[in-house]
Amino acid sequence: MLEVVKRVARPAFKAGIYHLGALPAYHRKRNRRVLTVVIFHRVLGRADPRFAYCDPEYTMPEDLFVACLDFFKQHYTPVSLQDILDAQLPDYPLLITFDDGWIDHEEVALPHLANRKMPALAFIAADAIDGQRPLAFWETLLIHGFRAGTAPGGELEALWDATGAPRQPVTDLGSLRRLITALEDLPDSRLRQVLAPWEARLAPGGHRHFLRRAELVAMARNGTALGGHGASHAPMTRLPDPAMDLQLAYRSLRDATGEAPQAMSFPHGKYTTAIAASARAAGYTLLFTGDAVLNQLGPDGAAPTLGRIELPAEAVSDEHGRFRPELLALRLFRAPHDRVSGQR
């Protein structure tokens, strides 16, 4: 009985402190001079055929995304990449970012941003532009194939052989993610060899997932700045030459859009002091990490390395998939303040 009371009371308490104004008042007092940067990955409508097999951990349903935008409008002042570069930031600044270069950034998210006149910044993995190397996102594509049934778990079990570990059943997303973690230890050349026979089966329904050059240009023209996200999308701490990957990503995005990218984010949030230095040497001015902090503003504006806060769907909704502003408020308003040094 006590557990039932707790399950009912906790959500009600969280909702109460938000809707009665306590959480917003706390935010207004605490976060006036910090820059909040949020991360989205995919944004898809629940009726979109891709939604049925996408990775739920990195996909925000369109209705929840819209609710997040309205929440941002209520509690923050949305800012652009250029505002940060110019050190012209209002009180309660917030930057919306997207990772990877999914087509739904342009198809689904951009119209909602444009309707609200909200700027954003999208980080693009260069090898995925025009779908040239879809295996750049092999982890996500394995999940696509598994959830769509084009790559059944009983067959995916054979991939354990490449890792040198005993085969384990692949029956759900948890067991598939364990396989993915084991495959990540393979050298890139070996990994691509192992996955190459599966490539056609990891694109169910023939749907397109990655942005093309013309769509990148359209995004930039409509208020979404573009930044680098590596070339291969592999964690840079695992690459034999991360400096080369950073330079290739910079040149590829510049050539695709006609504009030199001024910002980049580290794929999978992995970086070191040396990798950060290589990113600056490649030409990037602002570096974005996955450090979950609110960025303290100094007299000269934001630091050149900025943390970001991930917003998965489960962090903003209840068990029925309904938006809960109090959950988003608790995630953002209470995050620690820091100035990310870019040193590790």
C-alpha cells in the first residue's frame, strides 16, 4: 500500500511544484546568466513508418518535440549560434541542437522551428551526407533492422563470432545493445567487413534517413546553422587519426554548403584535450560536448567549449507518452553550472 501511495504522490508533488510556480521561480533566480544547450537526435511523428523501427532511445516523438519548443518559449530566450559567437546573449539563453544529420531534422523539426521563429544548430556527420556511407551509423541501423524484422535476432547472434566472445541470444534491445558494445571494440576496417553483408538489410522499407546537400542548404537558409560532427561518426577516442577525421568533416561540410562550419560536437560525446586542440586546428571556433551542465557566462560571453543536456523522450513524458513539463523543468532547471574547459 505504501508503494502505491508513493507512486501516486511523487508525480503529483512534481507536477504541483511546477504548476504552482515554485520550479519556475527557482529557475528565474538561479539560471538567468547561464547558457542552456539541449540535444535532440531524431524527431519523428508517431504515424511515420520510420517511427515503428527507429531507436527509441534517440527519437523524440513529434508531439513531444513541439511541447518542448513551447516550454522553451515560456521559460527561455532561444538564441542562435551567431548570438553565441557575437557574445550577445540575453537573460535565460537557450540553444537547440541536433546531432547526426537525420533527414527528419529538415522534414519534421525545421517547420516547427520556423513557425516559432526559433533558431537551432544541427551537427552533421560528413560521411552520412547524401547517404554516401550509411554504415557510419551502424549501431542505429542494426537496431532498425532488428526492430523491423529484416535482421532477426536469431541471425544477428552470429555477429558475436566476430568479437571472439561466446554467442548470446539477441531477443530484445537490451541484448542487442550488449552485442553492439562488443562490436565497438573491433577495428573500423574489420567492423565494416563484418557488417557489409548486412547493409541492405539494415535499411527497412527503403526509407531515406540522412540529409542531402540541398536539404542542408535549405536548413541553413531557414534559421538552422550547421556544424561538424566528425566524418565517420566513430568515437574520436577510438580513431587512429582523429585530426584527419576532423579535417575531413570540416572540408566536407564546407564543400557541401558553401559555408565554413564554425562549430562542432564530438560524436558519442568522446573527446580528450588533444582531440579538442585538433578540432580548433581544423578550423572550428566553438566545441560542444556531451557534458551535462549549464554553461556559466563570463564577461566575454560563453566559453569556447560548451556542455549540452540530452533530452530523450522518457525524460519529458510519463509512462503513457504524455508530455510532462515538470519532468523537463526538473531536468533542465537543476542541472549543475560549470564552464567546460575542453581539457580531460
